Amino acid sequence: MRKHIFSLLLLSLAASSFIAKHKSFKNEENKKSSKLQTTSTCEYEKKMIQQGLVNVKEIDSSILVELKYSTTDNFVGKDVYGCIINCFMQKRPAQMLKKANALLQQKNPNYRLLVYDGGRPLSIQKILWNTLSQYSPKERAKYVANPAEGSIHNYGSAVDLTIATADGKALDMGTKYDYFGELAYPVKEDYFLAQRKLTKQQVANRILLRSVMEAVGFMPIDYEWWHFNAVSRREAKQIYQIIE
């Protein structure tokens, strides 16, 4: 009988010890979780939210996002966005993007828009501008807007993107994102197709991207197949606040 009572006592002590350790572990996990929640939203993102910009993934979770300036896979060769890990845009352009993505999926259910960049703080615009000092200001402005004028990205109304399969594999557009050269110019596609420097499939992929973006009101530009504006720079300055 005494042995039985002693065994029960040992089991009770072991159970109490396990419960205490489990509670301690959960408390530590909760502390870590709480710390992550309070530090995960950076000041840049907070400012964009305060200015009314929205996270495009919250508008349409099927849109793929890979912010290139949050990686080293960009023309700067380093992460210039730091804590910015989400793509923010003004609400109307974000809704337009949602419509373009839906239209793309109607054409091909396996395709998704893959966003490389959206709203961009002016302070980071200056970093990108200064990185291309080897170009004259006129030539440089083809690829990065002069911070003195402000990019439409700085107003949350421009987007850089491509088309990808549902598992995130980008379609072949003939050049990489941020390729600085005429091969990336939409206005030169027929010429490079005739020269066999672009294939029919590469051009077709670009045309598909432009078709869904233009159908919802986005405007392409002459020098970058990946860049689209929801409004003109003049209109952006009139209706939106610049992202500092």
C-alpha cells in the first residue's frame, strides 16, 4: 500500500513538473511572439499605412510579391528596403491591380501577377538615383526618376511586375527586371524580334502582361516592360501625398 502511495506521489510530482515546464515554455513563446509583433512593422510601412496605402496581398492574396529592393537581386546589389517586406500601394491602384490579376487568371488559370515593387519612400528613391551616377541625369531618368521631381512610385501609384506561374516561376520576358538597355524597351520589341534577339514567346509574354494591365487602366512606359503607372505624375502629385 505504501509503495502504491509512493508511486502515485512520484507520478504527481512528475506531472506537476511537466506542467510547470510547459507553462514556462509557453510563456517564453508568448513573449517572443509578442516581441515579434511589436517589432515586425517598420516605420516606413507604418507611414505608408497612415497615408492610406494598402498592402496588395490584403487586397488580393493570390497576387505574388517579391520585393526586389528587399533582396540583393537588384541593380544596387544590396537590400535597400531594410524592414520593408510588404508591397503597399494607394487603394485605387491596388484595386486596379486586383482586377488585372483576375483578368490574367481568366486568360490562364495557372498565371498570377508577380509584383517586384510598388510604393517607394522618397529617401530610398535618392539611394537608387545616386547609385546610377555613371549615367547622365537625362539618361538616368529613363530608369530611375529624379528624386527632385519624384517618382510615381513615391506616390504609391506605380508598380513593377511580371507574370508567373501559380508556384512563382516568372515567365521569360527576354530580359531580367531592371535591365538597363534597349532590349527591355517595349517600343523596340518589333525591331529585336526581327533581329532574333527576342523570341516570339518572350514578346507574347510581354504583350499579355500589357494587355491585362492596360485593360484596367494602367499605363506602360517606353523603357521598361515591367513598369506601369496608375496615374500620371501630375495627377499623382495632385491627389496623393509623397511617401517620405
